[in-house]
Amino acid sequence: MHFDGTNLSQSQNPSTETFQRAREVYLYMPGDIPALTGNERAMIQANYFTPMNAAATTTPTIAVLKAAPQPTATTTPTIVAPKAVPQPTNSPCTASAASIRKELDLVVDADQCPKWATDASYPKEIGIVADKIIKACEHKKPADTSQNPSTETFQRAREVYLQFFRPGTCTFTFPPDFGATQPSPAYHSIAGDSILYLDWKLIDPTVNLHCPACRAHLKHTRTNFSHHKTLFPVWDVKGRPMYAVVMNYKCPQCQSNVAANDGKLLSSLPTYLRCMYPVNPIYATGGFHITEALSQLLENLMVTYANGDFVSKMLYQELGREYTRKVATYLSLSPTRDFAGEREYESGIFPPSGKSLRELYQQAQQSTFTHYGYSHADRNKREIQSVQLGENDLSAIDWTVAFLRNFILPGATAGFDMNK
């Protein structure tokens, strides 16, 4: 789409039809997406664009989680939408920033936050939105996961799910509140944050879920949020963690309880499905998870420096930097309401300690939930054992010093592996 702005001065606001078309392509149509139909373009302009000659107070007004008919829309309308997936006309909710903001303001500004949200160890704004999404996706599902759900209520629930979590993902990132006349402190605090919703039959109704212990078909129970109003933290290399809604399963034969994000279950899923959850299965254990990006950073630092404390400190510092960035962007929008204080923003959020990260790393090295079925520790051992010795060689020795930082060995200055 070509738009010639060379004849405009910097003080002029472009309002030509070619500019409108060019801006539409820039915001919602990456180069690999086919052109929108006339009805789709009209819908986008009506719901997401403020006319150039309209009053500055014009804002999108799309209700969240209301059972009102909606026109065809794109999923997760962010500043640059990755895919233009038409939405059903009877959609009960929308993933737009304007609608989520409206729902949050109705609850937070009116001081009507439920007690479970204010007492939670995660941001109450994320909990409120997660609650709305889960309720919109509620449906009566068959207990046995071997059955492929096909009821009308399931189809409607999955349509709602796919509006927030695009096909091929289980992550929804809160888009920027683009075009609002006044910023919302509640919404601005979570813009850019992400939530995950792991219900494998909702993501792919045809997948088979087997018990990792006895290979029987698992049965649905409840999500961690619907049962205890808890969200599972997944730490990344920046800011606050992502929070996951996780379906729980139970084996009818051995009575094992298995979470949807358990490494044992993840390693048994097809690769295309397993990779939707941004955690390596060998690190999918314990009370928190770390993303693949963070686990790779941890592995590099542990091998070289054996330093989990450094990673823990880095996460805590990034939490403060993220708060500073959000305050700066919020104040640049000329707000009329105060932003959350640092203590309120970080309330209940504590990055994992260096000891916890070291223990997670050590467990991961012993885990067999790899692509090739044996642990990194076994692989490293075999590599040492496979060293070839010449006829005149007695042994091969590999000295190392860094491991002594994690082990108390009085009088030791180094350690070595020997292959004879």
C-alpha cells in the first residue's frame, strides 16, 4: 500500500482516503495476510478507528464477556495483529484492549474487587480478567479425555477461547490501550503482560491424553483457578511472570493426578502441541516454571559460573525496571489518575531464589523428558566415557574448578573426571 506523505508538513494531520487505507494495512494487515473483505473492513473501521474529523472523546465501546451479537472481527487486535481470523457473529466476548479496560474499570475503579483477587499472590487485574475468560469458556465437557467433544456449548466455548488464544498458541498478551483519550491505571499496569490457558482438549479436541505412569486415558477434573483461584507462575527474562490457568487430570486406573503443564505429560504430547507451552519439559516441575529463554540463560551461567543467585537478582532488578518503564509511559499520556505505587505493583511477586534455581537446574539435568529419552547428565557421562585413548595413553583427565562453588569439600581446590 503506497502513501505519499512528502507534501505534508509535520504540523499537518493526514486525513486522505489513501492514508486511511495505508494506516489500516499498517495496523492490521501484515504483508502475508490477504486483503480484508468489504464487510470486515467496515467492521474494523467502525470498532477500532477514530475518524480524523471526530471528537477526541470517541473511543471504542465493545463490551467484554457480554452475550451480545458481534460482527466478524480479528482475534487479539493488537497494534500489529499476526493473523486476521474472523470471529463468530454470536461471540460473547472480545480480546480488544478497549473492552478489557472497560471491564477492569467497572470493577477496580468502583472498588468492587472480590476478596480472592485482593488477597491473591498475583496482580488482581490479571485475576479479574482471567476469571472473565474462564467463565466465558465454561462448558460441560466429557470426563474421559478419550472422547472428542463436539457439542454446541463446546464449540461456542472454543470460539471464545480462540479469540484470546490464537490457533497454535496458549498465550494471550494484553495489547496496548491504543487510541484511548485517558489512560486507565488498572489496564496500563497489565498491558504487555501475558496469561496462559492450558486445557489441551480445548486447544486441540483430537489430542489423546494418556497417564504418564500407566498409559490409561486421563479424566478431566478442574483448573487450578476454578478450584482454588490460583494461577501458576511462569518466569521469563523480563518483568512480572506470566500466569497460567492449568487444567488438572486424574487417572482412573492408578489414581495419579497430572497437571496440564507437568513435564511428564508434556513430554508425551506431539511436538507441535508441546511447543505451545513455552517451557522445556525438563524444567516443567515444581511450584514455578521458567521459559525456554530463561532456562537457556540459566544453563549457560550455571555451567560457566554455577551462579543461580545472579539469575535471581537479575529477575528482581528487571521487575523494578519494568515498573519504571510503565510509570514513564503512563505519565507521558497526560493521565488524570495516579498509577499504582511500586509496592502495590510488585505486591506478592517474588522471583525464585538462587537456591531454588540451582535445584531446578540440577533436577533438569537428571530429567529424561528430552527429545532423545535420556538425561543431559547421562549424555555428558557417555561423552566422557567415549574419549578415545591412544596406545601410549594411560588415562584422560578433565579438571574443573567451578563446581566447588556448589559443593562444600574441605581442602579441595579442584575436581576431575578420569577415563582409563
